[in-house]
Amino acid sequence: MTATQTQRTPLYDTHVAAGAKIVDFAGWDMPIHYGSQLEEHHTVRRDAGMFDVSHMLAIDLVGNDAQRWLRHLLANDVAKLTLPGKALYSCMLQDDAGVIDDLIVYFFTPQQYRIVVNAGTAEKDLAWMQKQSAGFDIQLTPRRDLAMIAVQGPNARDKFWAAFPASKAVSESLAVFQAAQWNEWLIARTGYTGEDGFEITLPSLVAARTWLALQTVGVAPIGLGARDTLRLEAGMNLYGQDMDESVGPLESGLGWTVDFKDAARNFIGRKKLEAQNPARKFVGLLLLDRGVMRSHQKVVTPHGAGETTSGSFSPSLNQSIALARVPAAVVIGDEVAVEIRDKQLKAKVVKPNFVRHGKSLLQEKSS
Amino acid sequence: MNVPNNLKYAKSHEWAKLDADGTITIGISDHAQEALGDIVFLELPDVGRVVKAGEEVAVVESVKAASDIYSPVSGEVIAANSATADAPESVNTDAYGSWLFKIKPSSPAEYEALLDAAAYAKVAESE
């Protein structure tokens, strides 16, 4: 095996001590679960859990041209961010509109932002950003000295405040997708689970201590396995699986993140997107037969073939769900077939979000 | 690791038990269920199917992955455990009680050639 050296977050030893099963995720040694992935999933839907997401990279952006540069770089428009701490989800596109990465950008002032990118794409993203910075007065600083902990679930905020009461004053009034600085921490009301909660960015040195303090007040450690079933139920895309450089945002269910309103804003990929008439669309699938859908299975429809991009068993719905890219003529409510091990199983086309705030979003549960 | 001495094992992590009437009951080992994680779906063979040793006969799906189950011996499938299929998580809680299917063996020597508990424990530990 010629494995390159995997990286470890500041919480690696804490995970191992807690009995985590460690796997290689995007080049990082990460906990997949600490016992039962299903139990961890339910804990986040019903109570509060925490994830080590320190493998993601925070990049600080400063400079007189910071806003102008982001309006060029990103498909979503940072000009709509006016409240300090407000966050925006966006795709970063190639000229041909293929997705380089999806990211979150936090606004502090028009000269100061923070960008958080995926672990597996971090180096590629930085290189692309540097390349696109010519002619702009900006500076990018990767913050590898920071750790990130996501605390998620209906009781996440209350438990977080129980552990860190002094933080409540600045974080209590945060709206969804808004962040506040608290000493050296950034507390953001964001997440990747479909539940309420915070994502905390903090110095690596205090990560383990913070993790244990949260555990003491009853926040359970949750692995990446449950993170994947939670985000899938919430209909949130996973970069590298649901979209990548070979496909654009309009065929990945991310049209809502592309902002064409300002006709004068010539963001990277715009020309290509405006010329496109997407032949495929992004939908959710609910398996009606018994089985489990996985990624890259063929979807058979009357309008041609499609493909699942993510699939799993949904612990909340107790049946299999998937995200899929299918011919544009397919509509919500259609019945299609998914090929699983040379069998064609029946599935229903639904909107690509299944569960939010602990509740099913499906109109009627099929059996 | 829980590897009962009264069972035989395949390298592919199935256990096999020879019953008094000569039939062989098959399931997956405790090591296998632990590696798979939470099991949510089982696809079991049809009764009456004739299988060869090493043939794919069932599928165990956990939350994270699907895993093929091979018959450790040749013969005819004479039972599939619908109670386990209806409660797949029982394989996680009781891997040796939650059998998957029974085979009427056509070549009893195949059973004798399977790994004993000590040999299987070594295989499982080396993974």
C-alpha cells in the first residue's frame, strides 16, 4: 500500500480515547462512529451531538478589494451580506461552470471575510483562489491553527450555553446563518444536519478541552457516518459525490445559490450558466421496495436513464433515500426504478429534502 | 472477540453449525457484524435454491455498505430466517443467535474443512 500520510485533527487522541472507529476521510484520520451510527443519528435528531469538523479549512480574507473579488469568484452574491457575522452558502465555479467546491463565506466588513471550504478540496481551492486574485488588493490566510466543532440537535444550543454560559450574551440572538465572535471563538448558527445548533471555530489548543466540557453537559460525540445520513436526510449536497468539476450547480440542485440578479456582476462561470439549458435535474428518491440505494446506481425513467449521487438508509424514515440526477422531464411524484444488484426496485421521485428539525417532510409515508 | 468453539467458520466471515439432523445453519460472525456496523436490510436466498460452496447467496446491508454473504457449503437451501430479515438489527445484538439460512449439504466434507474457532480468530484478528 502506498498510502500518503493521513492528517489528524487536534481531537484525534480524544476520539481514540472515546473508542472511535477511525477511517481515512479525504486524507484525514476521522471517527466514523463511536459505537452505533444509528444511535448517533437519532441523538442529533432528538437531543444534541457534536462533530469534529476540524478537517475543513477556514481561510481569512482581508483587503480593500475583498468584496469585489468575492463577487467575481463566487456564484452567489456576497453583496447581500450587510450584517456583520452574516454567512452565505455558495459554489465556486470554473469558467465552464463545473463546481470546484461549495463553501460558506462569513462577512465581517467589506474588507474582511472568512471562507470555510471542504477538507478534500482545500489545497485545490487555495490554488484557484490565488490564481484568481491577480489585479485585486486582497490577502488570503489559511487558518490551520483553528479547530472546528459542530454542536447540533434540538438541545444543542441550550447544552452549549450550559457548558459556556458566558457565551450566551453574544450567541443567543444569532439568526440562522449568522455568526458572532466570542473572544477567540467564532460561534456560527450553521450546520450540516437539518437541526438547529452551532458550528464553533476555535484555537486548536483548546479544542480537546472544549470537546470534553461539551461531553460533560451531555453532548454526545457523533462520527462522520451519522453526519452523512443526517445531511442526506436534510437534502444537503456532499461535494465530490453529488457534484464536482464535471457538473454545474443547476444540475446539482444548487440553482438557488446562483445569483444572476446584478446583470453587471460577471462571476466566474456565469456566461456558461446563462447559455445552458440543463438536460438533467436533481431530485430525491424514496425507495418503495425493500433494499438500500447507494451512490452511482442507475435510475431508469420513461425519459431516459439517470444516476443516484448519494444513497443510504434513512434512520429517521426507516427506509432508503437517495439524491439523484435524472432527465429534466422527470417530475416530483413519478415512479422510477433503481438498479440494485441487477434487480430493478421501485422508487418515488420526491423533493430532495426528507427530514428537518426531527420531522419527516414527506407528505405521506409510503410503505 | 466472540468466537464460539462449537461453530465452524469461513474466511469470508460466515459461521456454520452442524445440527443433529445433518443440516447446516449459517450466519455471520460477531467480528463481521461489528465491521459492518448497524445492519438495516437482509436479502436472503429462496428456499429450494441449490448453491455451491463459495457462491453469493445473501446480502447484508448496513447503514454504510452492502456486503455479500457466501454459502460456506454446497447443498440446497431448506430455510431462510424471516425473523432475522424482519429485524436485521438482531444480527448486531446476537450474531450467533440470528441465523440467516439453513443448507442441506450435498458434500458434508466441506463442513469439516471449514476453519475452527482458533483458526478463524486469527483470520479476524489479522484484518
